[in-house]
Amino acid sequence: MKSNSQPATKRDLAELESRLEARLDTQLGPSAKGIREALKARTESLQQVLRDFQSEILKGFLRHHETQNVLLRLLMNTASVLHQRMETVELRLVEIEKRLLLNPRNPDPNR
């Protein structure tokens, strides 16, 4: 290991970890192995619970997304229908304007 004034490297930390594990194994004996196995089992159990939470959250987002898609499609359909109706009104207005230009009414009733 380096002197105390220099920062530790990953390699230094790995060496320290292996020395500590060896010391624990010699001091605790078989109980250290049991503790490690219990810790590993707890870790795996916790990981599974976190995966389950993640799945539930994603399912919730999916339901929300599907609802929003339905509402968006409904809004787009409504906008499309309104656009078609507006086009129909504009076409009718153009037809009326054409008729008025071709057959102008006499604004003066005395004529």
C-alpha cells in the first residue's frame, strides 16, 4: 500500500477487502460463511422486491399512457371533424359569392 499521504487506488481497496475477508473468516469461522449467505439471500430478496416495484410502476405508466392515447385520438378526431365542417362552410360561402358576382342584385329598387 502507498504512504498515508497518497490516495488509495481501487487495487489498494481490493487488497484491503480481501485481507479483511480473510481475517473475518479466521476469527468468525463457519459463522462468517453463514452471515455471508444470509446477507446474499437478503440482497437477492431485496433485488426481487425492487424489480417487482419497478414492474408495477411501469405498468401504471403504461395504463396512463394508453388512456392519454385514447384521449389524444378522440381530440384529433374531433379536430378532423371540425376541419371538415369548416371546409364545407367555406365551399358553400364560395358558391354563394360566385352566385352573387354572376347575378348581382340591383341595390337601387328604382331601377
